Amino acid sequence: MTQQRSMAVVGAGVVGQVYAGRLAEAGHRVHLIARGATLTDLTREGVRLHRDGRTSTPDVDIVADPADLPGEVDVAYLAVRADQVESALPLLERVPARVVVTLVNLAGEARPVADRLGRERTILGFSGVGGTRGPDGVTYHEVKQQPTTIGRAGGREQAVVADLRGAGFTVDTVDDPVAWLATHAVFIAGIGAAVLRSGDSTTLGRDRAATSQMVLAVRDGFQALSRLGTPVIPTPLKVIFTQVPRLISVPYWQRQLRGELGTLALEPHVLSTRDTEFRMLAEAARELTGWSPILDRHLASAGFSAERPR
């Protein structure tokens, strides 16, 4: 039987609603902190999750402010876009939580954010879901190729991992979440720029030359990370981009881009955040890689130009 714990989720977008809802369905007391029009909608309609043709309406407590929480919670989750982190941190700091888990790509800001929240209680992670919001709620899917990822933190992460697995999420744990987030930032920047340049992931997946350029750009970024001492993880991602011949890797990525990974997980988010989160991620990838000319040109070709120090 699941041991009931108390949780707060800061951020009521797709990721926040999915994790809040699933954890509530697993028997936990979950409070979802929402703002603006989302607060109004959720207060009236509640959380509504749609997946694989099924709908659920989990019992999630909707609150407008940390002051509305009944007391200290066991875990607080940060589930906002990267470009919303700075404005969300003051809210999160007011949540009385024993442990804080981030489910956002903090890229190069992972250590500063952990320092601000308190390294002794912060667990870095990333979500494993994608989806869209509409008038009827959130329609989502789990990304098979990228499960929920949680950084190891001297054993402090074990209860969090148990909670998430108990809620039905597939969870991977990693020793170096800072390196994982850096790798992910470069990966998404490279693929996202290619999707934007092509217009959508299906079109990209049908274009061998464009996919090959994408692979070269991500490879260049990964090699730059390695030169700067940042491990490229997970290993399978490093291998497919830096060691597998393009004769094999390019057709592989063409299939992935035309499939669910491209059309459901990557394309909708990249297209909807082109001028917000994705732009920030592209710049973070530049900063993380230092000097990676192929990746730079690739980003610039999609409209993300920047002057680089020589």
C-alpha cells in the first residue's frame, strides 16, 4: 500500500497538472499552485487528464498561494517552463517543503538554482511527459525514450522515486543530473532548431540531408561538452550521435522524427515555445558548449543568431 504523503506542485501547465494528478490518484495529498486564468479554470473545473482515450479527474487541491497550504509538505515540485523559472522561484521559496524536486531543464542554471533553494534539500530532475492543454483539460503521453529522470542525492531521492513509480511513472536515476541537463539542452536545441527550420518533425524526418545536418550539429555540441569536461549522458544518446556512423544514425533519427517522439513529444513543445523557452534553451546550449561552430551555424539557420567571443 502507498504511504500517503503531502506534496505541492508549483506550475499548473501540462507537466504540473499531469504529475499532480497522477500523484493524487496514487493516494497522496497534492496541492497545485496555479495563477491567472489557469487558476480560475482549475478552481471551476478541476484537473482533467486525457490519455490514450481515457479521462480521469483526480482529486487535486487547487490553491493560489503558498499561504493557502495547510502546513509543511513532504515534497514540492517545480514544474514550469525554463523561461518561467526566475519568476516561479520566489513562489517556490515560500512553500514549506522538506524536499524540492525540479522537473524543468535548468541547463546551465542547475547549480545556481540548487544553491538558492538549498542544496541539502534540492533534487534535480526532468519530466518524462509531453502534451497539450485545451478547453477540456490536458491531453498527454509519456515519452518512452525519455522517462522521468531524477538525480541521485545521497539517498534523499529514494522516497521521491518511490512516489513517482507508485504513481505509474517510469523513472530513471542519474549520478550527475547537472551533466544530464546540459546534455539534454544541447540535444533539444539541435533537434528543435531543425524542426523549426523544416516546419514540423514529419517534414524533417523525410529530409535526409536536413536530418544529417541535425545529427552533425548535436554531435558538435556533444563533443564541445566533452572538451569542456561535462560528461555526455545518458551513454546511449552519446553513442548514437558521436560513435554510430551517419549511415545508421540518420535513418534512425528520421524514423524517430516521423514517429511519436517527434510528432508528440518534440514538435508541439518546440513550436509553441519558439520565442520563449526554446529561445532560452538555444542560448543556454551555446553557453554550455563554448565554441561549437557547427551547432552555432545550425542554430543561426533557424533564426537563433548570437555573437560568439573569439
